[in-house]
Amino acid sequence: MSELFKIRDFIRSKGLKIIYEGRRGPGGNPGVEFVSPDGFQVEVYSAMDQIGTDGRSRPANEWKRATTLEEAVNNPLPGTEYH
């Protein structure tokens, strides 16, 4: 997560358009989406959930949206540790 914050700050310092930051939906991964100088939409993320040995993903009742990286870190998903 500390690297993701640095990446977000770098993107901002270059004046690139951030489309989304935070956490949404399945996967539970905090991330930043932005438009590259060439016009491509890029997503950089951290701490993505893995499918368990039972073949199941995190249940929907554990999904928690966050609209900033700070909010995602301050309100982690069950069983998640951000570094």
C-alpha cells in the first residue's frame, strides 16, 4: 500500500487525470485508475484477494467501497492487512 500511495502522488504531480481511487466491488483491492499521457486508461492496485482453495471468492457482504486510498486503509476488509 505504501507504494500505491507513492504512485498516486506521482500521478498527481504529473497532472494526469485520476478516474478513480479507493476500493470497489469483488476482489477487495485498493487501487488508482488514471489516464496515461497516451490516452490509455490504466489501473494500478494492491492487495487483491485470492480465490480460496474452496474455489470461492470473498462473499459480497464483506465488500466495502472506499472512495480514497486513505479510506480503504482506515477501513480494511476482514482478514486484510495493508503494508
